[in-house]
Amino acid sequence: MSKNLADHFLKNANPKNFLFEIETGKKRNFLEIKKNVKSLSKKKILKKKKISVILPNGIDYVEFFLTCQFLGILFHPIPYFTSQTEINKILKFFKPDLVITDRKDLNFLKKNFNIQNILSIKNSKSGSLTMKKIKYNQPASMYNSSGTTGDPKGILYSYENIYVLAKAISEDFKFTEKDNHLALLPLGHTASLNYNLLPSLYCGSSMFISKGFQFLASNFFKVLKKYNITYTQIVPTILLHVNKLNIKKVKIEKLRYIGCGSSYLPIESQKEFIKKYGIKVANLYGLSETGPSHIDNPESKQWKPGSIGVPLSVNKCKISSDGELMIKGKTVFVDYYNNKKLYKKTVRGGWFYTGDYGKFRNKKFYFIDRKKDLIIKGGINIFPSEIENIIYKVKDVSECVAFSKINQLKDEEVAVAIVKRNKNINENQLKKKLIEICIKNLSKHKIPNHFYFIKKIPKTASNKLMRRKIKDKFNQ
């Protein structure tokens, strides 16, 4: 059995299935993809050890991913809309042998890095196909992450990690070659890679690729129906946006359910989506270090929203003595790039310490909150999610973020930043509603001391809410 996903795909490529770009209409079946990967693998310019890829969602992206897997090149994806400053910082940290991008605004980096566009690579000289032996525990991909300092952190994922994860997701989620995936999150981010690309390549199922949710917007459900999509992956900020759309219940025959992950999913918003559109939403959990580690299957009997479900069949999960979720299994990453000290700190006895609080109840696991986001008021621990779940009960709230605000005595208080569902809502009346519902549902010490109404909450390139940025803004 091969433990290289590219080998598996190239051996089993089915010409009936394909990749399709929604915005351009470009389509390539899997035999054409296989031919192109073999052609790219002969390019002398790609005989490198480390390659960074900054490309928009599309077929070319998938072909370069497969080529790197096939040749044993360390593949380093960077989300396409990442800022120039951040990209420069990441590249200085990683020091790639080659950067593949079509972004002309990154030409200023050519003095320090070997930057090439797709066309120049395809037109470059070819040689013979020389294969090197790949050790399956060696790094295959490096994913970007950052700690509380914002410094780059490279998560090294091995060939075995990728193959085992692709196989486990396909089997546990019951994906087959008959599925139609919609990939709309940035392929430079692990969510779309893990939940759409990997199972599509493993099963040989067709994948429809969008440049991003902003290109689908109000046509989201029409796209799901038109292309007979069976599964797609979104993030909570997209779900919150779709909840605001003035669309009635839709019937999408082939869609099994929608997966939602990458950050905290408010249960009230999850329930609102299900009730409004009649489509079930799975609350999916995992980190870049583990890949998707759990499955919350809405197709199972007596399913209810709220939990993150059970571990994938290849994983084990338990709760530490202080309430931290811990993961063990063949999908746990192999190292941090140039940071063995951090790896030894977070992986102990084979268990990866996630930095997330969780609980186990009725044979299922529940995510509570990030450890680093904990609010400590008067010596009492308060989870931001507790506050946010109550705030989201008020329909006039579009988005919210709870955080700690330091008072003059250097103690922490509870604060909430809120985006109104529409600009005409009276803030004083809304604040009164929020205080009333908090008094009714929360202990006295958890009731927010501060309510801030803002136009929008800053988000990352992968649409995660930037809680830290909000916290810093209101603690100046």
C-alpha cells in the first residue's frame, strides 16, 4: 500500500471525474490532470527541496500540489490574499528554493527570492523524470500558523499524515467517487485542503472550485443545486453571513450536509441556519497540527447540533486534568519547522496538547474555548463562548466577539464587540435587549461590563475572526 497520496491518485485516476473552475468554466478530467502532473514533474526548474505556492483557487493549484507530492518536494501553501508584509515575513522564515505565484504586486520580492509564474514554469526546459526515494514520515507540507506573538510558525505534515488523513476522512465521512465537492475556502488554508481536496484525490471524486465565497455570495445555494454538490466546507463567518440573506428554505437534493469549522461555531447560529434553510450543519473540529480530528455526523440517528462528535477512526482523544483537549494518532504532525523545543512542549507522550478547553458528555466531545482567550474576572474563569452564545440569541446581532478588558485597577472585565444585523437598528435599544438576556441567562460575574458597537470585525485571509485584534483595540 502506498502512503503517498499523489501515487494513489495517479494510479486510480478515473477519466469520468474532473476538476471544474466555477468562475472560469475551465474543466480537466483526471486523466488530463495525471498527464499534466507527469509533464510538470520533468521540469528542471521544479527540482527543488522547498517550494512556496501563492496561487488562487484553481486547477493549477491542485496540479502543483500533486507534483510536489509526487517528487518529494516540501509543499508550502500561503493563502492567496495574504498581505505583502506578511508574505515577506513568512518567506524570510521559510527560505524557499522557489516561489510560484501570479501576483504581480509581489515582484518586489524577486531580489531576495526565486519567484516564477505558472506560464514561465510550464514553458521552462524539461528533462528526464528522476524519482527520489521518499520516506513516508518525512515532511511533505508546511502549513503556516502563528502564536500569540504573531511570529511565523511552520507546521510540518508528513506524507503518511496526508495519506492517512485523506483515507480516514473519506472512510469516516463516507465519501466516494460519486461525490461532488465544492471547494470555496482558500486552498492555501488547511480547511479546504483537508476536507475537500484530500478526499477528492483519494476517492477520485469530482471537485468544483470557486475562487472564494465572495464570488458566490447570494448565489451560494444556486451553485450547490446547479452542480449537484454533495458536500462543502465553510467557516463560521460565512455561516453568519448566509444567515442574514433573505432567502427561503431551499431544496438541494444531492447535498448531504455542510461542514463548518476552523474557528468557534456559535450553537445559536448553527441552529438558526438549520431551521432557516433546512440544511444540517456539522460542527467540525481540528487544528493544523492534527488535521480534522473529529467527525460530527448529522446523518447519524438522534443527531443534535452542539458537539464536535467523536474522533476519526485513526485518532484518540481525551481530556487532561485541567480540561484541555488532547489528540493522539497518525494524523498528528511530525514537527514544527526549526522549532523542536516547541514541538516537545506541545507533543508529550505521543499526545498533542491542543490549547483548547473541551468536555466529554454522552459519548461525544464538546469544544468550549481557546485557553489563550480565557477571561479571568475576580479569579473566576469565564469562557468567551459562554457570552457569545447568549448574545447570538438576539436576532439583531450579526457578529460578536467577547474578550477581556483591563480596568484601571488592572483587573479583567467582560467586554463584547458587536456588529448589528443592519445599520438602522437603534444601539441603545439593542444594548437594553442584550443586558436583559444576559441577566436572564448568565451568572452575575459573567454579564458584560462593556458593549461596543462596531461596523465590522477584522478577519484573517481564511475568514477567521481576529479576536486578538479587537481585544488590543479596546485595551489601548
